[in-house]
Amino acid sequence: MRKIALFLAVAFLLIGVAAVASDIGILDKREIKFYDPIVIGDKLVPAGDYTVLHQMQGNDHIMVFTKVGKKPLEARVKCSLTPLKATAERTEVEYKLNAKKEHVLARIVFRGDKAEHVF
């Protein structure tokens, strides 16, 4: 009985996240490539391919970046969504430089989304 209840709770949570994501015009799973090391949240991650999952934790929108490959690496960051005037035609990544001259993730727009992610 506990396994069934746990399965149903997880299923409803995933359906809820997907519904929220579709209501605001974003997909809950994306892929992105960083060509340079980049700071995501408080973690410096290497260049490479990443899977990006969108999660809701209460009212907070969290993006989880997982490096694709043999050595999985995860970085999490809270973001704000800003609606776009039109559906994004291309993926864009914006970063700032910190005092160490590292790229710090500041904004992402994914092609096909109707909102941008601001960090």
C-alpha cells in the first residue's frame, strides 16, 4: 500500500510540474551546451553538454543542470521567469563576469519557450 501511495504522490507531483511549465510556456526538460566553464548558482561547472530540468519547490522555480557523460555533475539554481512578447526563435545564454573573471549564468532563453529564465 505504501508503495502505491508513494507512486501516486510522485506521479501527481510530476503532472503538476508539467502543468505549471506548460501554463507559463516552458518545457520541463531541455538540453544545453556550455562552451566555457560557467558558474551556476554557487558552483563552477565545466564546459560541456547538460540536461536541464525545471522543478517547482513551493513557489520557487528551480533549474537543475546535470552534466551529460560518465561523471555526472549537478548544479541547482533558483530563477525568475519573465514572459516574452513572442515565442523565442533561438536559444540564448547570457552571463556576467565575477571578480575572478569567471562566467556566471545570468539569463537563459530556450528556443520555443514563451518565457526567459533570469538568475
